[in-house]
Amino acid sequence: MLLTVLTLLAQDARIIDGDTVEFGNEMVRIENIDTPERGGRAECDAERMLAEIASDTLTLLLSKGAIEIERSGTDRYGRTLARISVSGRDIGEELITRDLAVGWEGRRHDWCGNHQ
């Protein structure tokens, strides 16, 4: 598969949630991670709170330099799947390190666990 790479700035990004960013007309899903869902898609208050923290953290991380998007395909919703990095830092890995994302396992992670 041929990978395409694009470099953008933070002002080009609109954060949808902790693992999805809109760049112009392109919706980009950070590949291989899952973050908590925002708003009505959250299963509990703990997930909703973590989702806001993940989204805010993503905004902060993207503001640290030029954003590099390494596209690898599309998902079933038509979103671009991509590795996103800033100054060489993999944003998905950074969110996992901060406990704001988990590795994608083919289905949504249970963020509520014992918090319900």
C-alpha cells in the first residue's frame, strides 16, 4: 500500500474527539487507537469526562509544531486512517502513554468499567 504524507499546522485542525480530527474537508481517524466517546455517545459520566480530557490533550499536542499525517487507508465510515505525528512524536502513542487511549482491538473499549 502506498502511504501519502501531508504536513499541516494546528490552525488547520478541528478536533472532533480524542481520535478524530478534521482537516478542511478531510476527516482523519488516528489509526490503531480508541479514545473515549464524547457527549451522547459516552456510556457513562467517567467516559464523557475522559473524552473531554483526551480531546483537550489532542488539541494541545497538535499545537506543538507542524502536523504530519501519514495516510494508510480509510475506515468503514469513509474517514482517512492515518498516523499523526508532531515533531516526530506519534500522537496516538502519546495518548496511550497518558492513559487517554488504548490500542484498537476491533471494537470500542469499555471506558466505564467500575465507574458506572
